[in-house]
Amino acid sequence: MDYMKLLNPTVVDIKPSGIRKFFDIAAEMDDVISLGVGEPDFQTPWHIRQAGIKSLQDGKTKYTSNWGILELRKAVSDYMKAEIGCEYDPKSEVLISVGGSEAIDAAVRAIVGYGDEVLIVQPSFVCYEPIVRLAGGVPVIISTKVENEFRLTAEELKSHITDRTKLLILPYPGNPTGAIMEREDLEAVAEALRGTSIAVISDEIYSELTYTGNRHVSIASLDGMRERTVVINGFSKTYSMTGWRLGFACGPEPILTQMTKIHQFAIMSAPTTSQYAAIEALKNGRPDIEAMVEEYDMRRRLMVDGFNALGLECFEPKGAFYAFPSIKSTGLSSEEFCERLLYSKKVAIVPGNAFGESGEGHVRASYCYSVDHIKEAIRRIGEFLEDIKNEG
Amino acid sequence: MNVKLLKLLCKNARYTVHELSVMTGLSEDDVKSQVSEMEKEGLIRGYKAVIDWERLDSAMVSAIIELKVEPQPDVGFEQIAEQVKKYPEVETVYLMSGGYDLCVIVKGKTFQEVAMFVAKQLAPMKYVVSTATHFILRRYKELDIELIGDNKDDREKISF
Ligand SMILES: Cc1ncc(COP(=O)(O)O)c(C=O)c1O
């Protein structure tokens, strides 16, 4: 069988991320101290797990509505109104999805057709580009800069808009950078979009994890933006529920209706147990979020201080749970740095270029780990830097 | 008084001043002065290590003793609690709601030693009505620290 003839070239041409092999090496090594994950270390709060267990005991083991359980959609709608300041009709503007991931895919497929240009802000989460390609779209990369704390500026945005631009994917608070967009940053972007017919997918999966004292601002809440914006969020990061595979999208009815069509045929409905747990999360999970944010914030400060003290310059990440220090001072590439660090000190972190070329010269370290774990990892990175210095 | 600082010290009293300063956002001088202030005021009463005694041959045994006590006019349980806490064998004394009055944690080298202490010292005390001794057989978790189970991180080592 000639599989290369059989298989869809668009899929085959999507390269498995170059750092996959690096992942595999790390996975097989013993006693690795990892700062490499993109998921919380906390367990899902017990009352949320109990709600899932209770739903199973009550025999809630069937499909739900394609859109998701109405009670959950209402809870999401209330949440969006309270936290973001946007109203979404739970009947036609809220879709419960299999993680934020599926919602991103459905939103892209609902909006992007063959040849449409999609603006992807990088360094960013790895799924946007392949999803756009699978939908037949053309990814147009906007590289943000460390000087701007990896925020998207209106100038950068404008200079990439063409008459074929259909969509902007806005990934803040950001993975891998920890960057956020504050109200005035978003205002400038919104101003550049007003009067165009460009849609926005705003991936706000880390919206609850910010450390400035100000709450996260959604672009959807700015003048003229709600009508063009699909907000993606979910339960993975906010409530430490990565394995439950549950997220949601909110947006204008015409877009959400098409997304739900895709979701209906590809997925049927999001996991039922997870939906019941998520209702509990939204209703009674606020104290859990606050406790986790307080803990993340302490670790964040410790990690950023640690990197800066080692001479790996680290701008202050104000959201998510990653630090993105520069390793340029070592003269190594991101991949060399991470590979040598893994082999010599058994510390696993992720090379910045895995998140787009503009991530080169940086590494991503997650602080979803205990303080002692973080301290040990930083200590070993310090040793590694000494070793390199002594070589040179 | 900084609650964050207290919470951190509760978690690990051996954080350095620098670490405490970074994690709370206070200056190092503020950390130092606030900690010594809290010590002076008696808000912070001491610092101790949590030890897994089972790993030692010269193991310690502990028992929780339920004391029923006849309360005294005016002083209630205070006087007897004061007396009980003076024994070096006594590690902890709590006044309790519910079925008994004082919870006393006693430690010793052997079961025998603890049992004799209860029989000879606590039980005969004036106003002590009855005692019930419960030996601690295994410590799973103490002061938030897990002593049994390795709590393995079951996440992938790297994910995006
Ligand atoms: C920026 C970003 N968006 C979306 C996701 C997907 O999360 P999930 O599908 O678990 O909701 C992640 C996960 O790492 C992420 O970092």
C-alpha cells in the first residue's frame, strides 16, 4: 500500500513538532526534574470531583444536548457576564466543548475557508497553526517581541492585515510567555480591527491566572468587538481539570450555530460526567481559584527571581503559569540549551522555538511545581551555567 | 502582620529571608522585622521539624488520651490543663467539645512507658474522672506533611 498516495497531503505535511524527540528522551530518563508541563499540579478540588462522582451514581451516563447541559451553559453565561462583562444567550451563544482545544478547532473551521489568511500571534500555543492548515487556511505569523513583553501592538497587527485576512487568533494570557494584554493594549488592537470584517478567536484559557491585581480583560468586552469575537475558555487550567477534557466557547449566535454543527457531527456532546463536575466548579469554585492563584503567584516570583539571579534575563510574566527567560547570554540556541541541560543536569524545560521562531533565544519553564522542586531545578540550571562558562 | 508570610512559614519554616521576601513581595528588611516582631509578640511560638520516627530503631510512641474532668468553679478546666501541660511527657493539650474534656497527646519510648505515665500520673489526678488511651499506630500525615505514600507526579514530563 502506498500510504503517501492514500493519506491527505495537508495532514502529512504538518510536521510533528521537532521537539517531540526531545520529549521522548525526557520521558525515558529517570530522576528528571521537570519544569516542562503545561498543566497544573493541583488535584481537581474535591467538591468538584464529588459532583462528577455523584452524577455517575445518579446514573447520568448518557449523551447530553449537543450544545452541552443547559444548566452548565447558563452557569457559563452567568460567569461571562460577571467576569468579562459580556452577555451570551445560554441557548444559542454558549457551546460546551472537549477542552478549549476542540472549541478552537470548531471556531477556526466555522470561520476559515480555503485560502483565507489567519493571523497567529507567536510565540504561542502549538495548536493554532496546524488547525488553521487543516481548515485550508493560510497561517500568517505575527512575531511579538520581548521588548514589548510579548504583547501584540496595533502596528504589528496592521502591518500583517491584507484583504484576505479573515481571522486573528489572540492568545492572552499566553502560553509559553506568560504575557498578558491590559485594557489599553487591547483597546489599540480593537481600534485597528474596527471597520474591518476580521473575526477574532480570543483564547482566554488562562484568564483566571493573572497576577497584576487587576482582573483579566477580554477583547470581546470592548466596543464593537463582541460581534466578531469567539471567546475560548475552559476548566483545565482554572480548576485544575486537564484530564476532564472540558471547555467552552462563547460568541455571536451565527458563529456558534455553525460551530455547534461541527461539534455535533464530530463529537456529539462533551463528556457528561465532566459537565456535571463543571457546574459545581462554576458555582462553588471561586475559593479554589483564589487559593491556587495565591500559590502560583509565590512560585512565579520565586522562579523569576531565580532566573534573573542566574543572569537569565526574565521579563515579568503576569499571567498563566510559565516563565520565559532569555538564554541568549549563553550563546546557545534554545534547543541546544534544553538538550544539554537535560543530559547533563536532568532538568527538562521546553525550548522557546517550539512555540514559533520568535521564541528562539528563550526557554519555557512552568511553575506548576512545588517550591522545593522549583528551587532544585533552578539550582541545577545554575550548575549548568557554571559548567558552560568554564568550558568557554 | 502579613498573613502570606505566616502561611509560608507554616508551610516551611526554613525558607530563607530572601525566599520569603521574593515570594511575598516584601523587602528583606521587612521580612526580618515582621518575623521578629511576630516572635516577640508571641504570635509565632516556635519552629519544629516534622520527623518520621518510624524510620528510627529508637522509635517514639505516642498516644492520644481522652481525659474526662470535673470542671471547677470559676476556673473550669484551666487549672487541670495547666497541671497536665507541665509534664515533659505531654506534647499537646487541647480543650475539647463533645464526649470528653481534655485531649492530651503523650509520647514515650515504649507503649509500656506511656501506659504507666497515664496510670500513675494522669489518672490519679484530682478531678480527673476517667481516661481512655488510644495509641497512635501509624502516621500518614502530620502538620500537612505526608509521611506515607510517595505522591508520585503522574503528569507527562513535558507537555505543551
Ligand atoms: C493557550 C492554550 N490554549 C488552549 C489549551 C488547551 O486546553 P484544554 O483543551 O485542556 O482546555 C492550552 C493547553 O495547554 C493552552 O495552553
